[in-house]
Amino acid sequence: MTQVHVIEPRSQKGNVRKRCAIVGPVVGRSQALRMGHPPTRQDARIAAMARTAIALSAGLLLGSIPAAAQVTAFVDGRVIDGAGHVIEHGTVVVRDGVITEVGPAASVRAPQGANRIDLRGKTLMPGIVNAHGHLSAVFGLKSGPEYYTRDNLVRQLRAYATYGVTTVFSLGDDDAEAFALRAEQAEAPPGRARVFLAGPSVFAETAEAATVATDKVIALRPDLIKIRVDDNLGTSKKMPEAAWRATLERARAAHLRLGAHLFYLSDATALARAGADFIVHSVRDLPVNDAFIKAMKANNACYSPTLMREVSTFVYDSAPPWTKDPFFHRGYSEEISAELEDPARHARIKASPGWAQGQKYKAGLEVARGNLKRVSNAGIRIAMGTDTGPAGRFQGFFEHLELEMMVASGLSPMQAIVSATGDAALCWGKQGAVGTIAKGGFADLLVLGANPLDAIANTRSLDAIYIGGRRFDSPR
């Protein structure tokens, strides 16, 4: 008998925007845009790329994206739709890379002539959406500007896709190569993870400087705005409140959502009260309190725990447990495992200034895990993010470890899945396009050999990955 279950439904975000163009311009890379200095060569370069961006993005609308001219029907499988619903023995019909029908097999039939994919005994879920990742100048465990190339960024997006992460929001420091890739995904299913970009992170020390810096980013037409309100455990300057408020005001005027990188509860509460849309890291210094929860709920703001980011700061003073994990080697080489197991590398890490910082972040992880459960219980929307991209934060693989840590911290498997699909897309305004199995959305789909509602680690049981209705073949 066909059954339809509704599991843990959640209210939609009050200020949901209508579907809009999901491609954008080319921007220049910068740690932060500052005021108070004469124009630089980089300013000129960014301005030139902005003009190019307008030409690239003009007229590229969501509905114009073509794909293979074919019809595919996924039949008789369990369908987890990314919004908290499950259909047992469901059918999903895809035409030209877009989902056209979803429902129980008794009411939705495969069209005549469709390519039928039998899912008996399997589970279909949306591709994973990482609400906080990065494309980085990293190759293996090495970092450097020479690695910020088109080919390497494609490799990174394919690494995400290899693990079923079909959409990633890259939150800062993205150069022209990344934005060119974003423009290309408007033309056809990309054969790699979809990417949306913040442009340069905004940092300034005065409100005036912040206004100018933010307007420069807005002129590039990014998908979102990101600010850094963090002193890196007392080792750097924090963006002052007057400055971040100025950036928030400009982001609102431009109808762009704003995400805040932070650490401290006091900053998180102030930003939520001011109307920030997204807290992109856990609060890690103190347990969240009623004032923070009230502010987040009043603003209908989102919260990304990024637990694996904390793990990456302290785990490498010895061999991490995943060096022997076959799933890690789905996308990463034995040579990387050998480097991670090297005692000389461990000794260098222990002798570095970063090691002591890592121990502080390790303590913060336990606070973060408790806060995730408190925030979720309060009904605040969770969006899975990992901060992957920097060296040692493995794109695609860490997203599965994040889901497992979220469940170990008290979320149910369904809550974790929704946070990594429908809610991750909704928090950045891309609902309806990615993150759910629903009519009109892209056919970014995962076929799993085991049910992730039974055990969240079953997201690893990847039988097939589809992006825009086309099967993705792992490069390894």
C-alpha cells in the first residue's frame, strides 16, 4: 500500500522571496574591501569585471536553463523530498533536467517512452546543499594563489559532487574564475556542483568605509553579502558594530541576504536583533540564551553550525580517523592519507602557534554542539554548512561527517537531512530551484542504497548522483 508520511514539518520563512535569477556576475577576490586608501589596481580590475558580469548575467533566468532533451522517471522508490515529507513507493518524473511530477506511484505514472529507473529497495533524496562552503586556492593539502585556476575550481566542484553535494554556497574570496563557472551553469547542467558566491567578504573599521566597501560588492551583483565580526580568539581586529550595521543597511537596500561570520554570543545576539539573515557559524563561547533565541525567531534568521570546521582546527596533530575510510578515498587519494598520517607533520602542527588556538576551538566545539540542539529545539531554522575548502577541510566528505555530528548532537536524521537540503536552499533564497524534490526544481538527485532515516550514515550509500537530470560520474 502506498503511504505518504509528513515528518517534522516546519513553517516557511516569513520573508521568502519569489524565484529569481540564480546566476550572477564576475567579481575580484579580496579578503576584505576597505576604505581610506586611493584606488588600487585591484579596484580597477574589480570594476572591469563588474562590467563584464552585467553582460554575462543579463537575461539569464532560472526558467531558461536547458538540459538533455529527454524524460526520465524514477519509479517505485522511497522519496525523501527535502521538506520533511516521505513518499513510500513514489515516482519522480524529470523532463529536460527539471522535475515535472512527484507523487505516489498509484497517482503518478511514468510517461510513455520515458527512461525508467527502478528504485525498488532504494531511496531518492535531493542533492545535498552546503550553505557554507568555499572554493579555495588549495590543491590537496597545499595552499597558494597559483592554485586558484579554473581547472582546479572545476576539480573542487566535482569533488563536492562526488559525495552527492550538488550545490555549494561559497562564502567569500571568490575570483573571476569562480564567477565564470557560475555563469556557465545557466547554460546547461554543469557536470559538477552548482555554485553561488558571496564575492569579497566585507570588512571595514568605520561606517563610512563599510558603506563604500559594501556598495562595491553590491555593484558586482553577488548572491549574498558576508561580513566578518570576529577577532579570531583575540588575535585580530573585529569589525565594529557601526561598520557592520552600515553593511547590513546597504545589503537590505539591495535585497541581498547577509551572513555573519562570528564566534561570540554577544555579537550573534546583536546581529540577530539588527536583522542579520544568517549566522554562518555556531556560537561557541557560551550557551545560547533566551535573548538570542528571541532575536533569531523574531528575525526568522538561519543558523549554520559548521561543527567540522572546529574539528579541522585540532584533529591534525595525529592521524585523523578517516585516513583509512574507504568513503574518504571515494574522492581523495591515498597520498593525502599518507600525508595526514606522517608523524613529522604531526610534530610541526604541535609546534605551530595554531595548535594552541586549535585547543581553544576544541573546547568551543562542545559548546557548539549543545547550542545546536538548543537552537533546533527552539524552532530556529538550521542550514547545514561545513566551511569546507581551506586545506584540511575536505569538500564533499566533510559534509557527511557534519550530518553525522549533527545527529550525534541531538538532531533526528530527518532534521539533519532537511537542514542539508530544503532549508539550506531556503536560507539563501534558492528554494524551489534546489534542495527539494518538487515540481519545477532542478533534478539534482541522489539514489541511495540504504535509508538515511534509519541511520544518517546511510547518506554515504550513493548508488547514483544526478545533476540537472544527468548522471554524474565521479572522476575517481
